[in-house]
Amino acid sequence: MNELLLIVLAYMIGSVPTAVWVSKSFFGIDIRDYGSGNAGATNTFRVLGSKWGSFVMLVDVIKGVLATSLYIFLPYYLSNEWDRTNLMIGLGLSAVLGHIFPIWANFRGGKGVATLLGMAVAIQPMVALCCIGVFLIVLYLTRFVSLSSILAGISFMVFILFIFKEEETLYRIFAVLVALMVVLTHQKNISRILKGTESKVPILRHRDKRRLRRDRFKQ
């Protein structure tokens, strides 16, 4: 019963619609009426800029960390690693579900990638750090938050299965499901990337200006 209450609480934490509240409080709009229509960090980057996109992403990651760490309220799990990991996966997935279907925002949320990252930070910090590295490198090279999220999600599976060689079966299955979920929830983004119509986030503008000036000089 205590575990069930924590899972419900994790869902409530995940349901905090950061992007919706930011867009309504500071801009007087509903982020879901613009861009891709999602209430997540990617669309916030696209519509409100890198400052607010970064803020939303950070808060959504923290949601995942907090929800996944709720096990600390049950003393039994503090000394039982296997059971603790299983409970943390359940708590984290509940938070991700809340982010995608938030009770505080009419069940219209984001894609859950940032909250998934927060979950990974709580369970496997080193794996999460590696995934963050993949995300930042891809973002720097392409300025596509969607592509960065997709490759970070796939790399999460690769790190768990082949690099860190996690032995926990449930966690291995979870890693595969994460990769599949990230790809499935970004199908429209993948289509736009292939068509060349996916929006880039407004960061690294100075780099782009230098590159443009260099290309003009070469001409």
C-alpha cells in the first residue's frame, strides 16, 4: 500500500506542467497552441527561446529525480538494492506517465524525455552523464533538440546493454523500452528532419554568424 501511494505521488510530481505554467505565467499563452503543440522542453526551446527552454528542461529533469527518489520514505528499500531498483523504475515511469498525461493540464503534456533523464540520473548517474554528453554534442552540431533527444535515448540503451553491461533484467528491458518510446514519440520530428523542415533552436547564433561571414569571404 505504501508503494502504491508513492507511485501515485510520483505521478503527481511528473504531472507538474512546467512548460504550460511558464508560457501562461510569463507570456500569456499556452505553449500547446504553438509549435509542435507539445508541453515539453523541445517545444519551449522552439517557441520561447533557449533561456526558457533550458529552464523547463531543468525543472522536468528535477521532476524525474525527485519522483524516482521517493523510495527513501520506505526504510526497507534503503538496504535492499534489487528491490530498490525495481521500485525506482516504477516510480520513474509513473512520473514520466504524469509528464505525458498531466492531471494538472488536462492530460496534454510533453514527450517525457527530460523526466526520463531525471529518472536515469537517480538510478544510474554515470549512464545519465554519458547520455547528457551525447545530447549536448548533437545539439551543438545540429541545433535540433528533437534529434539530440532521440540519440540520447538510443544511447541510453547502448550504454546500459553494452557499455556498462547492467545485469538487472528489468533495467535492461526498461532501457530497450526507453529507446523505443523516444523514437515512437518523435516520429513527426524524424519526418520533419528528413524533409528538412524541423526547426532549430535559437542557440549558438554567434557561431552561425561567424560561419556565414567565413563562407562569404571564401566566395
